[in-house]
Amino acid sequence: MALKSMTGFGAGSARADGVSISVELSSVNRKQLEVALRLPPQLIAFELQAQKLVQQSLSRGRVSGTVTLELPAGETAVTVDQKRAEAVVETLRSSAKKLKLSDDLSASMLLRIPNLLEFQTLEKNMQAGSSGFQTLEKALNAALKKLVAMRTKEGRELADDLKARLNALEEMLQKIIEEAPQVLSKRRKKMFQGLEKLGLENLSTDERVLKEIALFGEKSDITEEITRLTSHIKQFRARLRSAEPVGRELDFLVQEFLREINTVGSKANDLKITQQVVAFKTELERIREQTQNVE
């Protein structure tokens, strides 16, 4: 059974070069696939690539994800703009000499020069290179694997529930099939009883009466609807065994079920059949609610 639910949770992590990335994913029902990932600033450049990875694994549902990044301490390198420092010091000493000021410059003065020091951290290296995405990819794939596994497990439970409900629909449909041939005979009997009450006799061969009965028979014939409903049940079962995402197809079949069973109810005009139609539609609504959870 390959049916998948649209709800689930998965977490994964990866570590490389002292960098640790953790990913948590959760998904809920949506007709289309929506992906919303929250990434730290150091990894925001990889957002589109991360979304594509999710899209390759899932087809429906709203997927929310949180990515956290842990960097090792002491991974910061400091570089000094030597030429700029020399130019600034030379200018300051020249100005001090002209103004007859004491030369009290010290190394601490370098900290006051804007943009003289550059702190090149591991974060910047990650943004510039591919190692950051490779680590993110491993963590994201691990989370996706667990998310898909949970959705598959819930999908099996959904499939079992849907199969049981299909069996119930089949039983109701069988009762309708058994009752359908009696609708015309009931109508014929009722019509003649009405004529007898009016004191009219020997009308069993009257052409007008026979035409009326034949016309009613055509209008109340539900053979085509029963055939289509039987076919829809078979198709629904086949979709439950499919290896591909089938949520949209199941949605469509539920709509077709509803259209056909409504026609049965309007055509038959029979109390016993109407009771089965009402029960069928009630069970069908439960199936419709369940299919909203199917990928």
C-alpha cells in the first residue's frame, strides 16, 4: 500500500567542518503543495534549492520547516588593511608634526579607523561556498525521509479506513440493486389500485395506462447510475493501491459518486431506495473528509 497522508513530522541533522545544521519539518493538509522554510541569515541564499528538495519528495500539503545553525567558537579570522593603516598613520603623524603635537599614536588607535579590520568568519565562508548547502542538504534529506515515513504510516491507516467505508457503500448499493426491479411493479400496482377506487375497470390493457407505466419505467431506470457507481468503487480501490499520489483523483471520484447517487435518489422515487441513498451519502461524506488527508 503506497497511500500517503498529508500530515506528519520529521527531523534531521548533519555536521561537517565543525558546522551543525538541524532541520525540523511538519506538514498539514492543503490541496496544493506549499513550502515555507525559515532559514538563518547565513543559509538564506540556499532557500530556493532547499524548497526544490522538498518539492521532489512531496506533492501536496503545506510543509513548514525550521532550520537552525550552530557554528563552532573561535572560528573567526581577522585581517588588517595594511596599506590603509600605513596611510592613516602617516597622515596623522604628518598633521601632528605640523601642529606641533606629541606623537602618542598606539596600536589601539587602529580600532578607531573605520573598515580597517575585517572579520572573516566561518559564516561568510559558508555563504560563499557550497559546503554550507551540502550540509543543509544532508540534514534536510534526513528530515524529509522521516516525514515521508510518517506520512506513509498514516496513509496505511487511511487506506484501511477507506476500504472499510467502500465496503459499506458496496453493501448499500447492493440493497439498491435488489430493490430497483420492484419500483416499477410497485408503481403499476399503485396505479391500478387508484383506478379501481375510481370505479374504472378493465384498464390493464388500456394503451394510455400502458404508456404511462412504460414512461415511468424509463424515468425511474437507474441501471446506468448503478453501473457507474460500481465502476467508481472499483476505480477507488485501484487508486488506493497506486504508487503515485492519488489525492486529487480520489477527490474527483467522490464528486462523481455524489452526482450518481443523487440521480439515483431523484429517479427511483422509492422510500426504501431513498433510505439507502441517504445512508450512502452520509458515508460518502466521511470518505470525502478522509480523502482531504490523502497526498
